[in-house]
Amino acid sequence: MNILIEDAEKLEYLTSDNHWSKKASEGKNFGATGAAFDVAKKEPIGKFNIVFYISQTKQFINMDHGRGKGLAEASPVVENG
């Protein structure tokens, strides 16, 4: 059972050394959706998915989703004048 964190916008997977990879096979296996969700909420990413990855068939099953800490969104500048 491979439970991975997927950056939903970049379609990359968090690895064991806290980098991101396009290859699901390089993603860190969290073993449980709750553990993956707790870590994902603290990552500096926007939307994320917690996915079950079946390596033998290269299939994905979405288990959960949410938002990480992400980057602060800039507010539009309003000029008075």
C-alpha cells in the first residue's frame, strides 16, 4: 500500500528527502492517509491530494485532498487618484 502526497497543481509527489518528483514511484510512502494529510497540511504548497498508488498497475485512487500552507496570495493594488 503506497499512500503518497501529490501536489495537485504540479502533479508531483513528495519524496523521502523532502523534494518533489514527477515519478510516483519516487514518492514517500506514508502508510496511512491520516499521516500523509498531517504532513501535507504543513507543506508550502497550495492544493494537494492524498493518493493510493498501486505500483504494479501504475493506478491512482484519490483518498483525500486539502490545502497546504502555500504561498500568501497577493492582494491587488488599488490606486486612488
